[in-house]
Amino acid sequence: VLLFEDNQDDVFLLRKMLQKASTVQFELEVAETLAEGLQRVKAGGIDVVLLDLSLPDSRGLDTFYKAHKESGDVPIIVLSGLDDERVALEAVHAGAQDYLVKGQGGSQLLIRAMIYAIERTQAKAALRAAEEKFRSIFENAVEGIFQTTPDGHYISVNPALVRIYGYASPEELTRSMVDIQHQLYVDPNRRTEFIRLMHEHGVVTDFESQVYRKDGSIIW
């Protein structure tokens, strides 16, 4: 935990609060200025930031904006002496994980806010990694993969499908194909049948149809 705080009494009280945590152990570091704290964040190893908005080299919401811009994915909880709902809402809307007022709520509120902030950040990172993995599979598969709307518009297509259908790019395919049932299927009723099977079973396998490529040739 990195605490941006120049008031030593507040630092002392916060250490005492963190020592009351029964299920997790925190290691607290302190930066007395914004510049010092940001340099420490960039060095790595910080899981959560507790940020006072009034520091010797920065005051008010500008303190949060600067810290948020430079801290990357490290979650920030504003820990301020200012009990101002407008400031709190603006900070949260701008990306703060939480806004807590010094002396209010006790140690349990602070500890819970810190744990939740870390868990949310980790969950977001895991989701981003999963999305990147899916995107890699989607882009590099040799099979054609696509998403369509029920009424026959492509939402997304992968490069393999673009090659199979003979188009130059995913953008050209999705822009040109606005009525899959009649533009793609040689027998338009096959699209209707496909949708019916999806509604009835939730999944369709071994479904074969003849379709038109861009040049008008027909493939299975």
C-alpha cells in the first residue's frame, strides 16, 4: 500500500488501522509529496494507492487527475479530509475506486475498500487477458468465424472467413453483406432453417449449405 500523506499524525493513525486487519497483512509505504509518490508507483510493486488530495506540491482534484494519469492500472482510493459529495462523485467518475473521508467509517471500511479495489483491478486484468487470448484465436484460426444479427447482418468476421468468401477485408465483407439470407445462401431457406434449429436446440452441428463467394462462384 502506498500512502500519499504529509501529515505524520494521519500516517500514524492509518498504520494503526491497517494493523487491525485480521485476514490480510498490509505493507505500508509513505510518500509525502505527489512527485515522490508517483516515482515510487512507477518503480512497481504497489497494489493500491491511498491518496490525500492536499499535498505540498499539489492540491484538490488536480492531485487525483495527475496521480490517475501516471499510476497506470494501480487502483487509487482517495483518502481526504474534505467531506464534499461533489468532489467525491467527480473523483469516482474520473476513475477513483472509492472516496473516503478521514476519521469516518473506521478501519473495517478502509480495509474492505482496499481489498475490493485490488480484487476489481485483478479481475479486470484477467478479463483483459482472456479477451486478448480470444482475439488471437479469432484472428489466427484457419476456420471462418463470424457473428451475425438475427436479421442477417454481420457483426464481426475473422480473416479466414474473408479469404473463404473472396473478399479483400473484414470491412468490405461486413459492408457488402447486408442480407445474408439472400446474398450468401444459394437456397435462402437454409438461413431460415439454421435460425429455427438454433432456437430449438441452442447449437447447430453438421449443417451444410451452398453459398456464394464475392465473384459469384458457389462453394459448400
